[in-house]
Amino acid sequence: MKNIGINGYGTIGKRVADAVSCQDDMKIVGVTKRSPDFEAMTAVEKGYDLYISAPERESQFEEAGIKVTGTADELFEKLDVVVDCTPGGIGAKNKTDIYEKIGLKAIFEGGEDHDAIGCSFNAESNYEENLGKDYTRVVSCNTTGLCRTLKPIYDLAGIKKVRAVMVRRGADPGEVKKGPINGIVPSTEVPSHHGPDVQTIIKDINVISMAELVPTTLMHMHNVMVELENNISTDDVLDAFENAYRVIKIKKSLGIDSTAAIMEYAKELDRSRGNMYEIPVWEESVNVQDGELYYMQAVHQESDVVPENVDAIRALLELEEDYEKSILKTNKAMGII
Amino acid sequence: MKNIGINGYGTIGKRVADAVSCQDDMKIVGVTKRSPDFEAMTAVEKGYDLYISAPERESQFEEAGIKVTGTADELFEKLDVVVDCTPGGIGAKNKTDIYEKIGLKAIFEGGEDHDAIGCSFNAESNYEENLGKDYTRVVSCNTTGLCRTLKPIYDLAGIKKVRAVMVRRGADPGEVKKGPINGIVPSTEVPSHHGPDVQTIIKDINVISMAELVPTTLMHMHNVMVELENNISTDDVLDAFENAYRVIKIKKSLGIDSTAAIMEYAKELDRSRGNMYEIPVWEESVNVQDGELYYMQAVHQESDVVPENVDAIRALLELEEDYEKSILKTNKAMGII
Amino acid sequence: MKNIGINGYGTIGKRVADAVSCQDDMKIVGVTKRSPDFEAMTAVEKGYDLYISAPERESQFEEAGIKVTGTADELFEKLDVVVDCTPGGIGAKNKTDIYEKIGLKAIFEGGEDHDAIGCSFNAESNYEENLGKDYTRVVSCNTTGLCRTLKPIYDLAGIKKVRAVMVRRGADPGEVKKGPINGIVPSTEVPSHHGPDVQTIIKDINVISMAELVPTTLMHMHNVMVELENNISTDDVLDAFENAYRVIKIKKSLGIDSTAAIMEYAKELDRSRGNMYEIPVWEESVNVQDGELYYMQAVHQESDVVPENVDAIRALLELEEDYEKSILKTNKAMGII
Amino acid sequence: MKNIGINGYGTIGKRVADAVSCQDDMKIVGVTKRSPDFEAMTAVEKGYDLYISAPERESQFEEAGIKVTGTADELFEKLDVVVDCTPGGIGAKNKTDIYEKIGLKAIFEGGEDHDAIGCSFNAESNYEENLGKDYTRVVSCNTTGLCRTLKPIYDLAGIKKVRAVMVRRGADPGEVKKGPINGIVPSTEVPSHHGPDVQTIIKDINVISMAELVPTTLMHMHNVMVELENNISTDDVLDAFENAYRVIKIKKSLGIDSTAAIMEYAKELDRSRGNMYEIPVWEESVNVQDGELYYMQAVHQESDVVPENVDAIRALLELEEDYEKSILKTNKAMGII
């Protein structure tokens, strides 16, 4: 039973905490928070020991009636691995300022740069590369989404070039300060950074991406166009997605006609927090034409990376040598289809 | 163990099905659907027997691979009570065309007119009135929300007049065809129908309401101004809400700063489908000034009426004489705070 | 021909510049900008001399190809009145740090506090009070909207108490960084500050307000409930609004069913920038019942205060003693109905 | 002076009416409406003779105080060309049922199928083909947008294949009944119909498109990827866009960072109804890399086709043989850059 801590119990952190808690080879020793808010309060109610990263704020937690077990530094001493879910850029600082100094293995999220961490992780694509490493980075929700569906195609038919347009959600569901309310905000740097980020996982794939923000909070959407090396049929692709890990086919014909309907579907599946850990691909959109594959998929930015974090813990601690065994173990514990 | 059926397994119907399923004095015998969509599919996966209201569509269900147990009429024969969650206006037709003919007790939802059903229901306010009735109507999400907080104030201090402005969500989270996308749509009929609807429950209360639609899917919001008969303090009101059933006080100071944050909070509570059965009232907004009480509350349109439906079943079947016992029993089974 | 300058050529400033330009007793000598953006570029293209408030940025304007005439300080020397449309709070600083020192009369906007400026302005309500003053503040879009319709009712029937719920737009149309995208954000301070702000204009009126932000960019919406001193009819109110300045009655029956439709209507009127300077009141919503008046109005936050700024200039410079003459002169020049 | 009528004075029709009105070789004889709404009212106020397409509704117009000049049939008799801006699909019916019978030349909009009309129109691309024709169809806003920027690239460097992802607005600004409010709605038919529609104009171009709806009302956004026949540089493309008709380059560095900012920019240009007739391309997004051109452009769905309608009238009536002369004449009269 390995001891895991979450540094930053926010959107991703709290989900990773729950995912770790339902595994049988690791457990949550504690989580950290900076502010005494409702997430801190419910963390304690759920039974997580709460450690605070800004010790001078202890009185604020007290006033809010939220029990504090200790400081973040005290937590780190008890851990085999810390999962750092702090806001982008802070993780890299924590690595040099804290984790390296005390010799603590750490997993970072997609907000950190690959170069700052030195290694990146996607369970299906490069688990082995991460075995025994001290530090790795679970790639962002978008990169994870692309890896999940591109890897099986890459293995099946080879890929000449991928063109992906990522229509991104403007803010997470609980965030009310960020926009846009009405408008589309392009990333005018073209190609965007998403393509190269896939290459930190699947080395020799050529991915060109364009991206924009739109006024929705639920999911990102990917329009994917894949020039294939070898000819395959639409059915071959559907079979590949059927057999891929953490990819599900959804049907517009069953009323799953939008990202909003996917979130509704996730609620029907009784997922914790309405999570959709898998990458849903619209079956009707999958089409191979003249040697090029087209498909549309959605990405639940709050949760698709969550099972990856569990697998990354196993890889760093060498709890499991085989990526498929880890994936299946994680999936089973989390109820992933 | 009473036999309950759901006619119309949609937004409300599916939640009532789950709420009934976790009670120990009633069970779901079956649910009905018209279309073979993902809700029908997951209903079967969850173990509900599915009956179809449009028998001619049986082949469509078959093609979609969704198991059908029988027709709606076959279901009705097995029931002690049907909960009719069909779209507004259809319930009244079903009452005269079906339920009255076969002598089946039925509960309707707020989309039906009080006059068409003859009786209305809110557990905290008029449970006794509904004991043994054949038909009743659980009032709408908005009316339920008003009754929940007004009843304790009414009992405590008397009410001269209520003015309520209801800022309503434009569509439910899964609906993508309804707007507005950008704009506010007033109900120019002033006062709106919401005030009189409260009077179907609390007879001699004077409620004037104004309403508008805004581009959000999560919750309604109520701005409530109550002219009091007798003087009470802000603390008296906070105490009354503390002791009220299915009302919770929330704090902006804990980061619950919006309806979006309430929904996030509900996810932390691990509620099925992210439901918020209680009426959350912002503690900071509660204020008594010059004999008038002001407060702001939110209403989760998808779920606040769900526990009421359970209590209404008990009232109609006289499973429980005392409203508080029914409420507590329902709450406990559903994990309501 | 008085010399007017605009300090802060943004959402309000650029509209005031255009409104001043179409008067025959005042002209724009120059406008100031901090950043070399498209507003600065089009200001110059429209013929306004551009002065920069951050002189060290001159080279940035040069690089962007935007002609700079001088510094803000150089502009101020040429003016009879400056209209300060800088972001909230900066105006008060400019008053003490700049305008008072050089003896320049100034008009501020609703983002400043009444106490910091010492006087507030609404053309219909307190023009005379502002005659010859050195400094005044045109009250905010919301306060202006309330004054426009409450003043005629106050004069006609007396007012015991006003209750107003302001459903506010989350961001202006061109702002994409501010939310909420999906959610309602209450001002939990109840009553909100809007009520007292009306009293800076109509001294002895009792206005209680509640407010929230919603995900729209177009207009605010006011739900107004007025307890009357004397009995009047709905028709009396409609007549009063007919005769009020800068108030228009709109009809849902003509398809003006939302704030979005009002903005569409303003486009049909060929208003500059789609402005709606008047306060539109939904005719169908106006209703007097049991001594209380109810109505719904919308407020175009970008433009309703614009004609007020023109009148305020006339009051400060005593160009016109009579408020009605100023209003009519301004209205005629701007094409206000 | 040719006599033009507009059948269907709505979003497109009213803009075409105004555009025709500012030309010196054609004039508006009348416009038709079905319902007595604010558009009908302002049409008359602007001086357009109003004809009604549902004669039985004349009394409704009278009650609303809107002057009716006659019936649609009476209007058609006076015309050289009718511009049919009725909802999609109705135009094709009008062609066979009315216009062909009375021998009236007609222009249709992009909601009609190419095959039903027999000819399609884009001023820059195939004006000559339309000379003297009886019927043509101005292609949709999206197709027009693609033609505007692809034609100059096609002429300059040849095109192997175009991949375009169209992120579409959910509803027009004045429409409040259509969604989505929060969610992305994919067109799961991939490739979408937009690509083939370009081929009705530029015959041998290979365009593959994917499309989705998002919760915004302002503009569509196109992500365009063009595999080139011949090598050209990014600067060559920028020059080609500089010289293209009805294409403008916009800069994020000047604060035009979103479709919302483009609409704000259009307001600064004092365009009627805030129209943006040109296709704005983000200069920073234009990039040629490894023989492929990438760029992002926006499309103002309400107005980009408006000048095309004017040119189409000239082509059908052979008022001008040369497409460039027509374009320049139209542009000058409308103030297009």
C-alpha cells in the first residue's frame, strides 16, 4: 500500500484523490489546500487529512471550521509519490524547490512544460518509458485525448500527418470569472502548441493543430483529420476504437448529439462528479475517404487525465511492469468501460 | 413494498425512479419511454424494466439493442401509483384518458395545472391535505423552492406580502436546441404565474412574482423580499432556515459564489447526477431591515422536486400519516442533509 | 464653441466623443488612450486628435502606425471641460492629482463614488443643482435607468418604496476575458449599492435593490416594483412614460421579446454603434395593482449615459440654464426619439 | 435605374435592401413581410413600401399601425429582379410557383440548393458565368467566406486540397429561441456539406470540411488548411489577401483578439447595423509551413453576402460586364474597405 499525497486539491487534484482511493495498491495520506473554501471543507468531510500550503493561513481555516492536520511540508515527508496538481508553472518550481531537495518522486500535470519535468506520460502510449522515473508529467487533457485515439491508428495503419482543430471550453463549470460569454477567441499562433505536445509521447508523429476558445464549460471538441500511411477502412477504424483503452464510441442516433448530451450520459452512468474518463468519439463522424481518416471526439477536461495519474504512480513506483495490466486494474477500480 | 411506475423516464422521471429505488417501502416496477435513446439504454442497464408508450416503435428499440418488457398499458396494471413525468399538459390528458379509467392513483408534476389535477403537494406545507387522495400534483421546481423557505417564515412571523423575482435558466443542461444564447427574455405578464401557484399550497399567502429567462442551464435564482407581519431578526431567519427541511445555508465566503459553484459543491457531496435536492440560500444575503426580509436562493430545477415525489407517494398511499416522518425517511434514504 | 476632451477613449468615452461632436455648442479637441489598439487607430481615422496618457509608450503607437498629437497633459491645457471616462476609481485620483491642480472642470462616470466627486448628475432629475459646478459625476448606467423612469412616477404619484432587482450583464460585448459563461452570480450584499446611488440624485426616495450577474453581454434588465403614495392607473403610468425624456415603450407583440431583440431594434434605427440611449420599458409589463406599480425595463450599459454627459457639460459650463432645453437640444442632435 | 424588390425583409433581406438603396443603377421598389413586427414597422419608417405575402393578415398590420402598400404579387409585377431572402427551401418553391410563371428574374440565397436554382454566384469567382442568367443563388455566408480567401490562393499557387473546420454560431444575435446555451453540437456527417458547396463556384477545388455549432451569436470562425500546388511564402499569402476583394487583415496585436472584438471594430467603422461585409483574416495566424498554408478567418453571417447580392443583380441584368468594375462600384457605394 503506497502512500500518495495530492498537492493542490482542486479540479484535477480532488479527482485524482478519489481515483487513488479506490485502488488496492495505493492510498491517499493527505491533500493540500491554500484557501479555506468548500473544497477544503468537503475534503475533510470525505475523510482526507488536510494539510495547508500557506501555514500562515491556519487561523483562516480554523475560523471556517475546517480541520487542518499539518503543513504541506509535513505531508511530503510521509509520501512515496506526490501528485502535484497546482496551477500551471508552479509544479516546475515545486520540483526544484521542494521535491528534488527532499528526494520525493512526483507526478505533474499538463500545465507544466515537458522540458521542465524531463518526461511525459500517457498510459497507452509510453508507460514503459516511465518505469522507475523520479518525475513525470501526465500530458494535458487535450494531448491525452489525441494520444488515446491516434495511438491505435498509428499502430494499425501508420500516420503521415495529423491535422487537428481543437475547439476548447472557455472555463471549467465552476469558474465564473473567465469568459468568453459571447464570442470565439482564436489562438492566432498557428500551428498551436498542442501538436508538438503529442510528440512528447508518440515521438515521430506529425501533428499540426489549430485552436480556439468558445463560450462553453463542459468539454473540448477535437476535429481530427489523419492522413494514413496504409489503406484501412472505416470499419477497421471503428474496430480499433472498440479495442482501444479509454475510448468509447457514442452515437448521435441515440440522442448523444452534443457535448452537453455526453455530460448527461456520464450522469446516467453514475460516474463520480459526472466524470467522463474515456474519450468519446462520435461513431457517425468516423470516415475514411481517399486515404484520410476523419473523426470528431470530445474531451472532458476535468477528468480524462485522472486514470492516467493512477497509472503514472504505478509506473514511477514500478508497482506494475506491464501497461495493460495497470490500465485494466485502474479501469476496473474506477468503473471505466 | 408498494409498486411504483414512472411514466416518462426523462429529466425528472429518471431521478424519481432512483429516489424511489432507495426507499424501503416502495419499489420501481417499470419505467416508460417513447424513444430509443441513451436514457432508455441506461435505464435498462441500471436494471429498470422498460415499457414503451408508443408500441408501434418497438422495432426501433430492438434495432437500437434496447430490451423492451412491454407496453405502458401493461405496466400500469401492475402499479399502486404511477408518477407521471411526461411533458407539461400530457399528464392531465393521461389522467382522464387512462388513469381514471383504470382506477390508478397518479402523481403529476408542475407542468400540469392545479385545476386539472385538483390537488397540489409540497411535503413541508400540505402533506396532510394529500393523505389518501387519488391524484395530486407536485408543484414546480420554482414553487417548491418558494414554499420551502416561505413556509418557515410564515409560521414564525407571518407574511404580509412576498415579492419574488425569478431569474430562470433557459434550458436544462442536456438540451441544446433551446436558447437564449445571449440575451434576457422577460415574461412580460406581470405578476407572473409563479405567485398564484404558491397559493395552491399555502392558501392565504400573497406572492407577487416577476420572471425572466437567462442564458444558463444550471439553476434558477430567486430574489425574495418578504414584508413581515411581526418583527424578527436576521438571526431568527437564519435559525428558521437551519431548522427547515430541505433548505441549506451556503456561504459565499467559502467560495460558493454562484449557481455554478453550487453545482460544483453538489458534485463534492457525491450526489447522484450532481443533484441538489435542497434549496440553497446564501447566508450573506439574508437580511431583515425595516420589517422586511430579503434573501437570495437558488433552485436546482432538475432535482428539488424529487424527494417531494417520494413523499407524495406516501401521502397518496397513506404509508405514513405524519409529514415529518415521511420527510425524514425520504431524506435519510437519499442522503439529504 | 466650447473645447471638450475625453480622457479615456473606451466604451463610454468614444460614444461621448461622438455625441459631443454632433452638438453645435461644443466640440472635441482631443481624446486620450493608453494603448495602441484598434480603438486608438479608428479614433485617428475618424479625425480625433489622439493624446497619450502614458508618454513612455509613444514608440508603441508609432510602431502601430497610429498618429499621436501629444500627451494627455498637453490636451488638458486646451480644454473647457474634460470628460473622464477612465476605469472606476482612476477618475477620483485624476481629480485630486491633475484637474484640481490645473483648475480644469471635469465630468466623471458612475464608476466613481459620489463622495469623491461631491456632486452627481441626471439630466431629468437634478440638472439645476449642477449649474456652474466644477465637478460632477454622471451616475452609472443602472442608476440612470432607474432615475429615468422613477422620476416621472415620483412626480406623478409619490413613491413610498421601490424594490428593484437588477439582472446585470456579465461583460460588455467586446470583452472576452470576463464571465460567467454558465451560471448566475449574486451580489450577496443585500440591499445592493444601487438603491442608495439613486438617492444621490432623487434625495428622498427609498430604493431597495438586489442584483446579480448573468451570462449575457447586451443589456441589463430591471424588475421594478413601486409602492405608490397616491393611486394612479396603469394608463397614467403609460402616459407618464410616453412623456418622459429618454424613455421608450416597446412591445413584445411587435417581436421585441428580449434584450437581444431590443439591440436588433436599435440597429434598425440606424443608431451609431447600435446604441440605445433611451430606457426601453416593456409596455405589456407595466401594471398597477393594489397601489403598487410593476414594470420591466432594460438598460444599454454602453450608451444610456451618453446624452447625460452632453447635458452635464452644458450644466457645468452654464451653456443652458433650463434642463429641458438642454435635453431637447442633445436629443435632436443625436437622433433620440 | 432598375427596379428591385426584396421578398422576405429579414436578417439578409433588410441588409440587401439598404445595400441596393445606396447604388446609383438600381433602387428598391418594395419589400415583403409576413408578420407585423418591429422590422416591418421600421421598414416603413425608413421609406420602403411594404407588401405583404399573406394578404389575409392585412388587418393585423393595420392594428399594429403599419402601412401596407399592397400584396407581394402586386410588388412582383413592378420588378426587374426580385431578391428572395425567404427562409431556406421556400425560395426554390417560389421559383417554380411564382417567378417562372410571371417571367421574373430572381436571386436566391444560400439556404437553397444549387441544383434547384441551377446556378450559383460569388462575385470574385464566377461573375461572368452569371451574366444574363434568369436565376442564380448567392452562396451561403460560409461558402462565400471560403471563396473569398481561397480564390486568390488558388490563382496564385494552385491548391491540392483544402481542409476547413467551421465553428459556427448557434443563432443570430436577435434570435433567443435557438441554442445551444452551453455545449458544442457537431455535424456528425463528415465531411460536411460546406466543401462541395465551394465547388459550385470554383469547380475543380477539393475542399473537405467539418463543422460544429457553438454558443455564440456573433460570427462563424473558419480554421483553414490549404495544401498548395506550388511553393509560396507567408508574405506572398499576406500580399494576396491584401489585394483580394472583400478580405481584410486584422491584427490580434491591435486588440482584435476574438469575433467579439471584430464586431466592436465594425462598430468603430460606423457600418450600418454593425455589419462586417469583408472576411477578416487574422494576420498573425497566416502561416505557410512545409507547402501547406494555415489561416483563421471569421465570417459575419448576417452581412458578408450582402454586397454579393448587389453584384448578382448587375450580372443577371447585364448592367456591368466586368466583375471587377461591379465589385468596385458596389464597394464604393457601401463604404467597403
